Amino acid sequence: MSVRFSSRVNVSAPNPIAQAEALTKREGVALAKLNDSNPTNHGLAPKDMPGRYEADPRGPRAAREALAKFLGGVNPESLYLLSSTSQAYSWLMKLLCDPGDVVLAPKPGYPLIASIAGLECVQTFDYQLRYDGSWYIEPVDIEMLLDTPQGQRVRALVLINPNNPTGSYVKQAEREALVALCRKRGIAIIADEVFYDYDLEPFAGNRRLAGETGVLTFALDGFSKMLAAPHAKVGWIRVSGPPQEVAEAQRRLDVIADDYLPMSDLIAERIPALLAAAGGQTARVRERVRANLATLHALLAADEQGVVDVLRAEGGWNVLVRVPAVIDENELVLRLIAEHRLTGQPGYFFDMPANGYLAVSLLPEPEEFRRGITALLSAVNALLE
């Protein structure tokens, strides 16, 4: 079954003038324009920005070529540059969903997807991640959702690889089953891979969904996590899948991108330098989070009560710490605030299936991290007295 695109995007046939312009462009003929209102074509660019502005909806060509080279020689025409993965979600919901349509999103998970979907008048259905010593996806659960009456309106499956906050990668067997299921049902995959390079305790065989050819796939990534720089507002979409569906998706996505034109040349010019720094910066952050995870394991093992543990985190830079379920999560965080001037995010923020969890960042300076975990253990033990 082919992916069905939304009716939001106007992709009607071009008028005769546009057709003639496209033909002359293909023939290598440059047309002068009576209506050329681009100031940079007429010697009116600011001194600090002397270049000419080329309105490329996918992002400046030179920046996409640099990114394509960094990603291992992918086709730069498969890439779209934008300001963030949040914006990417918004564009893709416009592309795939009419109002009232549905995307499937993981639970536990970050609440951002449901929030963006609401802004796009799109619904989210949760599929439950399961845990049996590590987190995993049960494809049968997703198939059962698709078989419900509302399941007929599902247009995309969101896979977070690795997920936040569970830290679980999409396993190879899961991937194969989900790609086959989505291809059969005409559902696109949106693969959020911003944490992919921060492997902690992974299983063998994980790989990116970027470049998947078995089903229409939109892989998201960006500098926010790659550089540990949330203020570096550069994200991208890589489109892959069956060639005919990719071509139709890009024809429509070009309309959306052309309407928004989000990538400033001021930012795009810095992309090659930021890409050059990416490897070293990712390695630096990976070293920090792995060291803090080792500290966390050591502190939990040394705690006399021994009632707090950490769920296996395969990747990312957040982990889930499990405390006795008799402790109310709100009470624990409120105690941390009152007695240790420390706050946190309880598990229910991420729709954890039960009480007794706290999301912990592995990013702090080592001593700050040690103090935070020590305070958490102290608060837990005090609440159990």
C-alpha cells in the first residue's frame, strides 16, 4: 500500500508561465525578471552580508553538500535544512496528516510530540514500550492499534532511536517487522535519531533508520544534541524509501519548505565549521555521560539500603532511576527541593506505566553529578524510615 499524503499541500499542475520557465531552466537559458524583488540581485545587500540570496527551499546548496559529505556521502538532494527537529515534526505532520489524522508515538516518551501534534490538529496514539530488563517494542501491539477503527487514520509511526528517557534503541528484529508492517499499511516512519551517537550500554546490531529503503522514512537529526548545543538551531530531515514515494513526498515537502524558507544564510555559512567540530564535541559529551553512568552504578552499589537502581540505558544522555514504589514521586521531588535545593522530573512526566521513577541527566560536571545522586539516595532513605 502506498503512503497517503495530506490534502493541505497544494501540488496542482503549474500554470503555463511556470511550465515555460521550468523548460527554459532545464535548457540552460537564464531569464531576466521584470518582477525580481530580491534586493541582493540589484547591489542592495548589506555590507556585512554581501552575498546573493538564493531561495532554495531545502536549504543553501553548499551547506547541504557539506552535511551530505559529513553523513557519509548521501545525496544532498535528500536533505532538508531547518531550524530544529521540532520544526521537522511540524512539517512532516503537515505533509502526511489532515486534521484529525493520527501519528503513533512511544510511551514512555517525551511529551513534545503530542504537543506539536496538537498544534497541527493531529492526534497521537501511544504505543507502549515494554520492559523485561531492557526496553523493547512489540510490533504486534502496533498492529493491534492499526486494526482499531481509529487505526485507519494513522499516517505515521514515530520511532525514537534511542528513545528519551528510556534510552532504548530500535532493535534489528523490531526494525524489520515495523518496516514490513508500515509498508503493508501505507504508513510512513518518522525516525528521531538526535541521540543516536551517545551509546551507553547498547546491544549489538543497532543502526540508524536514516537511509531506510523499505518504506518511506524521514530521519531527523541536528546540532542541538550532536554538539550539545541547544542554541545551535540547525536540524535536518533525510528522506529515503521507495523511489516513487520519495519523489512524491519531496515534491510536496518542497512546497512546505518554500513557504517557510527557515534557513538563514547567516547560520548556513557556519554549518561546515560546526560539522568539523562535531566529532570532537560528540566524543567529549560521550565520555562525560559514560563516566557519570559508571559513577551512578558505583554509588547505587555502595548504598547500604540498596533499594534504588537504574534501568538499562542503551543510549542517550538521560537515564531512569527506579525508587521503591511506596514512595510518591511528587513527595520525593518536593523533599529534594526543600532539603537539598535540588529538583527533578518524576516518571509520570514521561507517562511511565507505574510510580517510582526519576529521570536523571548524565551531563553534569562529575562532582555535581555525584552530589546530586548522593542527595537523591539520602532523600529516598529518609522517606523509608
